[in-house]
Amino acid sequence: MAQLKNIIIFWSGPYEKGSTIPSMEFGDNSGALFDYMIKSNYNEKWKLIYLVEHPNKYKDLYGRFKNVRFLWARAGKYGTLKEKEEYKEVLRSAQFIFTTDGYGFAADVNPGQIRVQLWHGCGIKTRVNFGRMEDNYEFMTVSSEFYKYRHAEIFGLRDDQVIITGLPKNDLLFHPLKNWQQILNVPIVDKYVFWLPTFRTVEIDGMEHLNEKINSGTGLPIVDSANKLEKLENLLDLHNMCLIIKLHPFQKRRDIHILNYPHIVLLENNDLTKRLIQIEHILGNADALISDYSSVAISYCILDRPLAFTLDDYVQYGEHRGFHWKNVRDYLPGAEIFNFVGFCNFIEDIAEEKDVESEKRIRLMPVFHKYKDDKSSERVLSYFGI
């Protein structure tokens, strides 16, 4: 049995059956907590090790920091003898392991080691085909009392394994990236509306995985034709606004058919991750958010700004995937959009600074968030005495 050392491992994933999703190897809640610890000088006491697919990618930004390292995530299986030994030594001597994915990762731990599942978010849609995770990690973090008991149920955990700290990446919403327009080639306008559709189709290592494909000429819900895109562009131009469409990390770009418009910007996940930017780094700059069933809507709610939900396929999506609530529409903290007219009406409301569903959002806020601040990372570390 190895002696535990002042080592903390971070892991994002996901890696499934040898496949990788390159844009997701670093970031999410693990990445936010990792960056917070460096910024707050925890690396003076702790050795922080991130397991990634491409360790050299992070040398320029993180190489100057004491006790910060990136190791190849597959070294334990595919590395050289030296790499395998280093990987195994780190894994068996770390006091804490923080992950946002990977149910079999670090399945065998030494006495005293603590694995914490930070997960991706607390959202609207439920999980499917998940076995009990009680023995896969010691703790999971969530944002509210509701999610404490709901996640215990759907992940197969004991109630005492789920702790209410808030999500580390939500801290970033309160400190948005400056000069983001220049960095991401986004026009300077009066107002920004972000649109983050949930993925329907994903491609991993050349293989397509179907979630819920939509029938649309553009690949987008609601704004499903070139004619509607043109009308939307004219509306945005009229009000000097920009619509930022951020694709889900799993979404195939070739299924999205959008011409170049001055006021409609399409961001792929790689546009952000190659610059080590998370969506939360820029989402705090949004005047409003349009989503559907993504957990990002619940995260954005913490800022108490206008929200809208595209619900053109919510019946089918609910039957295919399922929601946390039967009457899901009663728990959506924002405007409901069922068609293109409703989409344009929401854009008009934001232009005129109308927050039509503010009362509903404020009423639902305690369901989603116990804390409404930028201290989630701090609470996670404090809970474990780090």
C-alpha cells in the first residue's frame, strides 16, 4: 500500500472504449477547480496533476507554475515502462481525485484516497442507462437541495455522498473574459444573445452516435431554413445585436448549414478549447441566453438575466430522454419558444430590455441554486479540508 502524498489528480475525459473527444480532455468543473487552485496558490502545498491526452499542449500556459504537471491519460496502459510506473505511482499516492466523467476511472483506490465526481452540471434532462455509482467515487458535488436527492437517485449514490457546494465552473460566470470579441472574432454590438442548443448527433473518432436528430434545413431547431436565418440577421442588424450560436461539444459541425452573417456567429467547441477558454469564460458577457434542455441554462440562471427555452420538440425529447419533472414547463426559468415568431419576439424583448419571465426565474432560483456567488470552488476545497 502506497503512502498518500500531497497530490491531487484532475481528470475530465471522456474516454470511451479507446475513443477520445479532443475538445473535452481539459476543462469543465475539473478545469475550473484546477485553475482556481493555481490562482489561489494551493500549488505551494499541493502537487496538481491533470491527466490529458496531449500533455505538451499545456506547457506554454502552465509550465511556469510550481507543482503543476500534465500527464498522458493513457500512460498506464499504453505508455513506456517509465511512463507506466510514473502514472501508477501518482494514481496510488494521490490524496484526492477530481473528475467530471469516467465511471470506471480510478476504480481501485487505496485506503484514505477520496474520489470526487464534479460532473458536468445540474440540469433539466435526466440520465439514462446508468448503473449504481456508489462504489465508483466517494462524493459528488451539486448546486442545491433538489439536485442532492435527485442525483443520489439517478446516479445510484447514498444521500451522504452528495454535497451541496455549487459548481466550480459557475464561478467563471461572475468574471467573464475581457476582449473576448477580439479573441473570437465577434463583432462589437450593443447586446449579445447566446444560443446553446443541446446536441442531437455526435461524431467520435469518425463514428456517428445518434441522440435525437432534428429535421431542419439549417441543422438548428426553430431557425430551420435559410429564409428564417436571413430574417433573423435583419432583425439583429436593426437592433445592433449579435447572436452567438455555440455548438455542443458533441455536435457535428457538418450538420449545421449557416452562411456567413455579420450578426450571427457560430462557435464550435474547438474555437474555444484551442485557446483554453470554457463557455463559462464568455457566457457572463451575454445579455440573455437561449437554450433548450442543457444544464448551461440552469448555470446561467445564477446571474439572474433573461432566459428562453426552445421547446419545439420537448414532447419527443422527453419521451426519448426524459426530464427531472413530469411537468417540466413549470420548472423552466424563462420564456418558452415554440416557433420562429416566438424566437424573434424574444430577440425584440432583449433589444427593448424587457425581462418578461423574471418573476418565474426568481421564484425557481432556490430550486436550482443554494448559493448565488462565485465561491463554489472555495466551498469544494473547504469541505475536504484542502
